[in-house]
Amino acid sequence: MKRGSKLADWGNSLLFLGPTTLFFAMTVIIPFLYGIYLTLFKMDNPTDPMVFSGIYNYLNAMDDKDFWESLWLTLKFVFATVFFVNMVGFGLAYLVTSGMKIQNSLRTAYFTPNLIGGLLLGYIWQFIFVQSLPAIGGKMGIRWLELGWLGDPDMAFWALVIVTIWQTSGYMMIIFIAGLISIPKDLIEASTIDGAGPLRRLFNVTLPLMVPSFVVTVFLSLKNAFMVYDLNFALTKGGPFDSTKMVSMHVVNKAFVESNYGTGQAEAIILFVIVAVVTGFQVYSSKKMEVEA
Amino acid sequence: MGIKGFMKKSAAIGVAAALTLSLAACSGKSSNESTGSKDGKVNIIVTNAKGEIDAQFKQAAKDFMKANPEVKIEVNSTAVGDTLNVFDKLTSSGKTVTLAMFEPYAALHKYKDVGIDLSDKKWNEETDVALKNADGKVVGFPFAVEGMGLVYNQQVVEKAVGGNFDPFSINTRDKFKDLLDKIKASGVEYPVAYQTEAWSVGNHYSSLFLNQSENPTTLADQLAAGKEDLAKNDVWNGYYDTMELLASKEYNKFGDRPIGQYYDAAHVAVGKGESAILFNGNWAFDSLKALEGSKFGFMPVPVDNNADNELNNKIAAGPTQVFVINKKASKEQQEAAEKFLEWLVYDEAGQDFVVNKAQIISAFKNNPNKVTNPLGVAIGNAIEKGKTMPFTTNYINASEWSTTVGPEVQKFIAKESKRADLAKFVEENFKKQK
């Protein structure tokens, strides 16, 4: 087929990409760039007059001990959730592709928690951690269950991790299922004939071929964990005494609740850079691990 | 390329261009809506900071517009728990809010340049609690009066004391402790269900000590200037002695782990009578999920053992939301807003909305209605008897205390920090308070 003229190419691009680009620019690119611009001004509230202050907000952010503490806490949360969400998600996917009778219903069941919004989920689990589990603990005489989970810094942290696993591993499961069923059957058969047991098959054949799925799921769970806010807000509100305040919540509080709009905005940009670098590195390095079937 | 191909391509460009144009058109339209007076009507934007009465407020606006067809009111309510004030949102998007509802502290600080002088308005005759700025000028119309103290379940307490209970008879800490013991002896294992939300133990409870000075502003200013040593302040210490009693393993349902999202659980426990006492305000009534016929009231928070100390005999109550008229609104808009405020004070429908529909304690003496919820009734009675003192949360930057001082008080309750640390933190916070 003959290529059309330059103008026609433009027309095509504009037709297919124009509207998307326009909306993407309006809702993401322009606010983002404007957000960076705003960090150069000293403002307590979004309605304040803008006073140019150079890198003052960034210096403030560097000095903000609580910001770095909440970032460190978020990192711990990232490690815990990325590890468990992917492990559980892959386990579930393996389970529901193993040829069980009820596997289709199970797929639906595992995916359902993902359809419940983070806020709602937080309130439901708050009831479980504060009322249900202590009630069970009291009835059965299990000492460590008797007290509400959300009053102890460590237990509140793990409560957040548990709910995140419960919420997102079903979603990751769907991605893993897609990966698992696209593994050529002949490879599995060949390895079986060669005498590989189930474990060996999993580690030497299946997992290496699943790397592309893992690239996606690890990326998604990394990003979700860094950006967690709704669940954090609904389940613990950052408590007890700020011990579970993740970095997004710190930024929101800094900017809007404590009226340090400029500094909060600068912290948000710093957070963006950190997340961009971490996820970029993750995608780049794990792409290298992909193998051809 | 044939003529057909060309047509197709140009159509494509045309569609894209049309899309762009229509979007551009959308964005240009909205700006003149709020200021102008189309079709001869005055349009005003009113913000309502009490999200829980959103429906009633919108209905009130409709009723008002029916009586005053020349005014068109657009009500914008803050969602409960929203962090950014709806006033900020509207203002940043280029709209002019004519009548804005603020917390008193915000009206005098963050938004101090917003309002016009309301000193000569007629409704000032009917209220003692209009919000005045440092120059003595009235800047805020008191919309809602609220109070806080120790909420008690009357049945449980009366069973324990064996007969009628007068909440103002508990005017020392020892008498309070004695009451707790009596409740315990009557078969209630934990007389207190202490909910320890950051805003409650921080903004509310931890500001009470400001009432030791005649005008809470005086002490707050001293603290801001760094001239007060809280660790050596008896009243400040007294409130935390009482707090330790409330949170103790002996009396508190959650004493083994006093911090941890117990708001609902605590209220339901007191509502059902499994416990008897918690600290909160009149807005707590819905959370109590009380059985029909059960009664509740307020008693003062005891601070020491001196029965003559005013603080032991009064409940903190005052206006918690005020209306401010924006000086940036046009003359006609300001007049329309004033008309609406007058409607709230003098018109029967307005009075009915505030008290009967929205269940808000009116700040105006001429309002004949009484709220029906028992906690509101208790605050209303205390006001009538002159047994109230200023609502101290109005003298601190409440919006940020819930994320700064609140968690620090929670640390103290959980015995993760010492009282001296808390004193230091509160002092520092006052110094940098905006």
C-alpha cells in the first residue's frame, strides 16, 4: 500500500491520538507541570497570593523529619506488600489454573475484594480488627487477639498490610492467570518427559516464563503501595499516634490540614521522583530477566 | 490519494478540531456565572461547613428563595472529613463565595481579611456570642452553638447513685472518682468507654485548660509568646490527671490498650448502658445509637478538688460555626446574604430550619424552638442556667491540632511519652501556630 501524504498522516494521528492526548494533557501533564511551578512559591493555602521563594519549599521538605520518617515507613510497607501480594497472587493463580472443578467461581471470589473501594474496605476491616477479632479472642481465650489491633503500632501496620494483600492479590491473580495459560503446553510436557517433578517444573520452566507478568504485577503493587492513602485514612487514620502515617497522608496533611501548601507540594514532587526512579529501575532491570519460550 | 481519501482525512481533522473547540468553549463559560445577576436575580454562593445537615440546608435555601424570589442561592457543603475547605476550592476556581461558614478560629486568622463588619446588624441584639475580632468588631454571625463535656447515660448513673442525679453535683475529681466507683459497684465493669480520637483528646480536651483565664485568648497569646510553662501550670496538669483517670485500666473499657479507633464501639457501649461515661460533645448523640427512652446528659470535666473552682462547675459551650460575608461580593450580593441571615434569625421558617430540622442549638434568644436530642437539650439547659464557659477549641488552630497535638496526646495516653514531653510539644505548637 502506498503511504499517504504527510498531511494525511497528521490527520490520522490527530484523529486517534488527539482526543486522548488532549484529555491526558488537561488532567495530568498540565496540572503536573503547574504543580512543579507552584513549588517555587511560598504559599500557606492554595488561595494565598504567590510569593516567589526559589527552592525554599524544597529546603523545608528536606528538613521535615516527619516526611522522611513517613517515607521510611512507606518503604517498609512497600517491601511487605509487594512481596506478599505477588506471592499470594501467584499462588492463587496457580491454584485456579490447576484444573479444579470450581476454579471459575474461585476466580470470581478472589477478584471480588478488588471491586470494593479502599475507603469502604477500610471501614469494614476496622470493624473486624476492633470488634470481631477481639470478640473471637475473648471467647476462645486467645490473649493476643483480645485487644483491638489498631491500637498497637506494629499490629496496626500489619493490619494495613493484610488488608492490602486481601484487596489486591485477586487483581494480580488475573494477570498471573493470563501469563500461566499462555505458557506453551509442549514445554511443560517436554520437561515432564525429561523427568522434572512439579517443583522443578515450577522453578525451572514456569517461573522464568512468567517474568513478563511479574514485571507488570510488581510495578503495579509498587506503585499502589507507595501511593496508598484511602485505606490508610479509613483504617488507621495514621494512628495510633501517627505510627502508621504513610507518606501520601503526610503530604496531604502538610499541605492542606497544617496549611503548608508550598512545602506539601514540594514533598509530593520529591515523592514522585522517588517513585519514578524506583519503578523505572524495577521495570528496566526485570525486563532483562525475560526469556524467550 | 483519491478525492474520497482526501474527504476522509479532512473529516478527521475537522472532528479533532471540533473537539478542541468545544472543550475550549466549556472552560471559558463558567467564570461570569457567580458574579453577575442574570434575569434580574441576585446569585449568591453560600458554603455550609456542616456536611451532616446538607439536605436540610439545601431545603432551607429553597424555602428562602420561595419567599424571596429575587435571590438565587447556591449551597455548597463540605463533605464530612474533607480536608480542603470548600471555600478554598471555590475561591481558587475563580468564584466568589458571598456567605461563607467558617470555624471561629479560621474566621479570625486564616480568613481574617475575608469578612465585612457586621457590628451594626440588627440580629446582634438577640445574641451574646457573635464573633468579634481583636478590634471588637463583629465579623461572624453565630450559626451553631455546641458544647462538650462528659457524656453520661442517665439510667446507668441513677441506678448507681440510687435516685435522681444532678450532673453539676460532680464538681471535684474525688467526687467523680467516687461516682465511678459507685457505678462499678452497681455491676458495670467499666464505667468509662473512653474514645481517644486525635481531634477529641487534642482539639477538644487539650484546649480546656485555656479557660483558666477569663478570656482564653489571653492565655493563648501568652503561650504563643512563649511566656507560659505548662509543666508547672496546675490547671493544665489537673486536666491530665483527670484524663489518666478516664483512660485507666481500672475504669476504662479499653484501658488495656487505650488508643485504637474506638469511636463507634465507645459510643455504642454508653448508648446501650454497658458503660456509663465518655468525653465528647452534643454531636455525639447519633453515634450513641441509643435505645428509645434512654436519657443522656453532660457533666463538667473536673480539674481539681476545689468545689468552688468555676472550671469544675461549668460545661464548655459556644458557637462552633460562624457565617462571614465576603467583602469581595457585590453590594447586591452582600445585601442578599444579609437578608438570608435575617431570615435565619427572625423568620419562622428560618428558626424552624435551624433548630427543628437541623437540630442545631440556636445562638439567638428570640428563637422559640428547642432541639429534641438529649445532648443538645443538656447544653441548652446549661446555657439557660449560666453554667457554661467558652468553647476553648475556638481559640486554637483546630484544623491542624488534629494532626499535630492530637497524636502527641495519644502518645501520652498510651504511656509512650511523659507529661513533660507533651507540655513541651504543646508550648512549641502554640509558638508556631498560624
